[in-house]
Amino acid sequence: MISRDNVAKVLKSYDPKNIRIASLGGHSGLDVARGAKAEGFETVIVAQKGRDKTYSQYFKSRDGRGCVDHVIYVDHFRDIVKPEIQKQLQDLNAVFVHSRYFWVYCNFDEIENDFLVPIIGSRELVRKEERDEERNQYFLLQEGGLSIPLQFEKPEDIDRLVIVKASEAARGYERAFFLVNSFEEYKIRSQEMVSAGTITQQSLDIAVIEEFILGPQLNLNFFYSPLTGELELLGTDTRRQTNLDGLLRLTAPEQEEVLKYVRPSYIENGHQSVTIKESLLEQAFDAGEKFVAATQKHYPPGIIGPFALQGAVSAGPPKEEFKVFDVSMRIPGSPGTMFTPYSGYLYGENMSVGRRVAREVKDAIAADKLIELLT
């Protein structure tokens, strides 16, 4: 694992007056770039050839418009670890904002051990999003004492409606979900999906089985500042998923007919800004603070900057309760969080996640504490 001492040596070679903020060309790249420009930084996007026009053409900086100042081209996203690409980033004094895209397309071990570009956030924690990792996100949620859905170690124990989360056969980074209410249903439905090639028996064997929470789903998009020691709620959103959203827009008779031929799929295509009522805000902050404390205890220095808790609000009794079933331990993929009011309540202006990251970098440079944000 690259240590902070390694990062500090790289940072010492940088010109502190010309720090640039970089990201991969996907997921949250434009959110990062726009936010960085708003705080006075030049921006760098590492783009894959053949899918680079968003950054090299449509939103390229020109004539006072756009937000992408520098584009570094790679044949494949995983090539970012090549020495010549790292050198280009270092020569640009780049600090890197990692995203889910970054970790899906790159190799965990190479990023943790060979990528000598300073990363804003914890490069150790993102691996812990994976469900087959030891001491992963579920461990941290349990250690932090957050409210989470009941989990079942064995399908034979299923005694209520559950959601089974297995990795897709074709794309291991995407999950194939299915709902069942008993072990008998589990056996039938799981083997249907294995036979259809949707999932593999191996992915089924390590799938997460958890109580299904019937309630509005919410992403709580937080920012933890090492400079102030404060947790901020930047915004809230919900996901738009293929082909689930299309199914939900049909009437019940139409749904029944379509489901004879098509199974629901939960691939994320976008986000939709939502708000939560004020009486739930303390619950939201309590969950975020507990999670931050758990990461600091078990993976010091803990979470740095943006992260998100995904969950749903159960109706009770005895009361409404936010239950967390997923964690994003890096910048979430929702640029729409700025269109919810929570950052505005704190700062007097609505702020995107990308801009909040850039402001933290600016404040850290001014205080000569940039290393505290980096791993």
C-alpha cells in the first residue's frame, strides 16, 4: 500500500500555486471539473480514446465556456497506472478525485500499490465496497451501530421478503437482484437465473441476502472534512434504473403482461434529486457520524471527503427509520445533489460535490495542510 510518506514526497515536487484537480472521464468527471473551475483550479480529465468527445470536445474549455482544461488520452482506463500516464499527471501537479468508475476499470492492487498520484480520499476504503472483501462495508456498518436490514447467512433461514444481491455473470461490477419470500422460492428463482446465464453459481454462493425494506429509497450524500472535523450533508437523491423505471411507469395489468417476458433489471442510469423531511435529518446525520467514526477506528485516518449512504425509510412501528444497505466510499455519481437545499442551508449557496471537494483542496492549500486530504 502506498503510504502517506510516499504521497508526501510526490506532493513536495508539486508547485503549490499550480495544483490541478484531475478525474477519470466518466461517472463524476464533469461534476469534479465544473466544481474545480468554480474554485479557481485548472482541470484534468483522463479519457479513453473512442469515448472522449464529452471531455475533448463538448465540454472542453474554450472562449470562456466549458470546464475541461487538459485531456490525457489512454487506450484503456486501466492504462492510467502506466508510468508515462502517471508522469503526465504529476507534471501537471494533479491531485486525483477517485470514483466508482476509477475502481471498476482499474485494478485494485495496482491503484493501491503503484499509482503514485495523490488521491483525494482513502484509496484503502474503496475496496471495502466489495461484498466478498473481509471487514467490508457491512462490517463497518455493524461496527458503527447503524441501522441496517436483517441479513441471512443461509438461504434456508429466509422467513420474510428478502432481496438477493449477486454479481452479474457478464459484468461483475453490476449486480443482479431478485426478490423471494422463502427458501423454496429462492431455489426456484436462483436456478432460473443461473440457467439463463444472468448470474453464476459462484456469484450466487457469495450473494448477500437481506431483508427487503419497503419504503422510499434515498442516497445521503455526505462530505467529511479533515480540516474542520465536521460532517456535512451535501444533498439527497434517488436512483433511476434500467429497466425497473420503465416497468414502474406502466399500469399494473401492463406490468403483469411485460413480466411474462422481461425480468426487472437494476442497472443505474441516472439520479433524481429528492428531499427528506426535516424530522429525519438528525437520523441522517447520526448515521453519517457513526459511519465516519467506524472508518476512523478501523481504517485510520478514515473517510476523507465525499461518501454516500444508500438506504430506505421503513414505516415502523415504532417509528420511521432510515436503514442503510449500501455505501459509496468516494464521490457518489449524482451531480444533481446541488439541486437539493442542504448545502445551501450551510453555505448560503447550493454546492455540488465537485465544488465542495475543490473548496476543501483550496482551504487545505491555504493552511498548508493538503497532505491531510490525500492518500
